[in-house]
Amino acid sequence: MENNSVKEEEIQHISNLKTLKQYLCHQDNSENAFYFSNVPQKCKEFPCMLGIDEAGRGPVLGPMVYGTALCCVDDSAQLAALECADSKALTEETRDKLFEKICGSPDLLGWGVEIISPNSICNSMLSRTKYSLNQVSMDSAIGLIRGAVKAGVNIEHIYVDTVGPPEKYQAYLLSLFPNFKITVAKKADSTYSIVSAASICAKVVRDHALSVWDFQEFTSSVKESMEKFGSGYPGG
């Protein structure tokens, strides 16, 4: 593991993979964490699109991470030039390079993530009051939208990769955010570039959380198995 003697206040702004790892090393992995990057000034002045996607919903190891990315509607061509794609269809090396591009484009893109801890997911599943994984996912997406609103993003259109029936989810989000255009769709991460960017942020954060977090409850043999089987996705 890298030397992480950097003061916490010095790593709150994630600008590359190194600072991402430093940020993650300072997080208590038994608790949820929320991060939102600086928002480009023009995203506060001109109509923006927001994309939302998750990583880690299916695998049993590590956290589930919900990600968002945002940029001005008029900058769609510049976003497309980054060649973001569904993170699951990319190699880890390509995802990391694209994440660096996203972080290196602070005047074009903003992004954010919620890291939902394994403890939180487990407690939700075992609580007396039914709190399904679908609702956990939806609440995280809603939290990211509210985070963007709080940060002053001039949201025009929100694109979301669906959880459950897209029509029902879209109607639910519209009931909460009636002033925005909202599109919820299957495979939105491979259809809309802004959702692809969100997908990459979520997947990269999850991958590196698994690489730097120390799960005290795991024995050395379990940790060895985690390294062998990777992130829990068939492609690693």
C-alpha cells in the first residue's frame, strides 16, 4: 500500500487515481461515504445533463457504489470525444484511464459517488422494516440528484440506468423532481455517454475501494480468495 500520510483535508479533492486511493484509505469501510467533485462554473449557468449508474449491485464482496456525472448539454460533443462506454465492457486499465480523463476535465465534467458499505447493505436486508436493495439503490440515486441540486447544478435532463421496471422508476423520480426531464432506461450506461461516465466513476471507485480497504473480519485465506476472484464481475 502507498504511503498515505497525507492530511485528510488535503485529499478531499479527488483529482486522479492517487488522490482517489488516499481518499478511500481515510474512509471507515463500515460506513457509507459521499463525495462530490467541484462543479464546473458553466454547469451552474447553463442547462446540464446528469447521468446516474451503479457498480457492485450483483457481486457479494465489497461495497455497492452509485455514481453520477454531469456536463452542459451544449458540451455533448466534447463528452462523446472522451469515448466513455459501459464500464462493464471495458478493461480495468481502460476504466482507469477514462477516470483520469474525467478528473482531468474539471471545466467540462463534474462527478460524484455514494459508497454504500457492506454493513449498510446487510443491515438493510436484515432490518425488521423491509428495505429492499432496489430501494437502497433508488435512495442513493435520489441522494446524488439532491447533491447536484445543492451544489448549484442547473439540471435540465437526468438519465438513469434502471432498477426494476423503468417506467415505474421514472414516474417515481418525476414525482420527486417534477421540474426536470428524466429518462430511466435499461442499459442506459451503453446508450447515453453521460451515464457511461457515471458508470466509469462508480466502477473505478469500487475497484479501488476493494484494493485499499482492509476488512478486519476477513482471515488471510478469505483475503487471498478476494484477490484471486477480483471484483466479483466475470471480467474482473
